Amino acid sequence: MVELSNKTRTAIVQLFAVFVTLILLVIMLFPFFVMLVSMFKSPNEIYHIPPYWFPKDPTFKNFFKVWDTIPLATYFKSSLIIALGTVVLNTLISVPAGYAVARLHFPGKKFILYAFLVTQMFSPVVVVISLFKIVIKIHFIDTYLSVIIADAVFTTPFVIWMLNGYFSGIPKGIEDAARIDGCTRVGALWRVILPIAAPGLVTTIIYTFIYGWNDFIFSLTFLQTGSKYPLTIGLYQFVGRFAVNWGQLLAAAFLAILPVLILFFLVEKQLVSGLAGGAVKE
């Protein structure tokens, strides 16, 4: 029996890991492949059995028709308002809270941090009825603010945890030097700490934006006017009682995820470094 050297074993393990990764990647990306090819198909090609893996006669009609079928621009505007509103409210709450947890010492600090993580275990569906009653009581029903507050509530705990990891990794001496030079604690946070923690802040902003952009359950529950619906609800207009307009639905879905993809590629380096930095610091 031939005994393999350590170098050969390492190469085999790495090759196997690459093979498994490629298989998993193909499985995860297959639905996106189906979406990309189907949005260029005619209805006859979409429902053809056996299916065509690639369109026989590619067409862009689905992209043009989708603007006439639904008010896509209005849905884009609503999604943007909800996503940006969630980012602003979340940042205003999470930055000072994450800084306080990282720099101040108080009883129950560890418990609070772990409590933040526990809240991420609960699905919004569990509390949506209770939140609906509260929204009605305070007369926020059918307003963007109700959805923005709900999304901010569910994203704030994770963001505080991430920012705490980043703020804790910044040497306290840098902040002390700024305060000696005349900065207040708030001034040191704004002028010194936040620029250093920029990758972590970008990471949390992207996470919050995507959460608000993809919101469905709160928008469906709190909003009642069609002109205020975001994209996640607007896309359901392509789902009829007896049939689904797959071509236009997939074209609209692609347009809906396009802003998020562009945003991700623009801040890819900051996002990766932010996730890595916030994950390993405590």
C-alpha cells in the first residue's frame, strides 16, 4: 500500500474542498440561472414541456410590459423610502448604543449583549399582530413610519452587537488623546471613532438597507394604500388566481434586486472587512 505524503494529502483535501464548494455554488445559483434565462422567454417557451434551458427566441418584451402592468416606479420609491428610513433610524439608535456598550461599564452588560442576540431568534411573524394593535392605537396605520420603526426594531440588536465589536477593537488611547485635545465624548465619537470604524458602519448600513428593502410582512400588515406598497408586495400582482405571469414577474424581480447588487459590489471590500472585524472582536 502506497503511503501519501503530507503535501499530497493536503492537495487532495484542498481539491476535494474546491469540488464540494463548486457543487454547492451551482446548487445555490441554479434558481438565479432559471430567473435570468426565463425573463427573456415568451410565455409559450416558459410553459413548454420539456423546458428549454435557454430561450429559442430571446425577447425583451417582459421588461417593457412590466412598466405598463404595474406602477413599478411607485413601488421602487416606496421601497427606497422604507429602506433609507430604516437605515437612518437604526443608525441614530445603534451608533450611540453600540458605543455605550463598548466603552461604559455597568451591571448586566454581558446579559444585555446576549439578550440582543436572543431577540434575533424571534421571527417578525410572532409579534406582527401585537405590533399591528400598537400601530392602530397610535394612529400610525398606513404610514411609512410604522414599517420603518418595525424594521429598525428588528435590525437594531444585531447592529448594536456588530458595532460593539468594532468599537471595542479601537484602542481607548486614541479616544483619550482626542479628549485631551478638547473633544467631548460625542465629539471624539464623531471625529475619531466613527472614521476608524467605517468598515463596520458600512456593513451595518448595508445589512439594514437590505432588510428594509426586502421587508414584506410589516408592509403587508401596516400599509393599506396601493401607492405605498413596496416592491415585495407589488410583485404579487403578477400572481393571478388561475395563472402566474412568470415572464414579467421574473423581469420585475430582477429589476428589484438590481439596486442591491449594485450597492453590494460598490462596497464589497468594506462589507467583507466589516463582517470579519465585527465577528472576531468582543
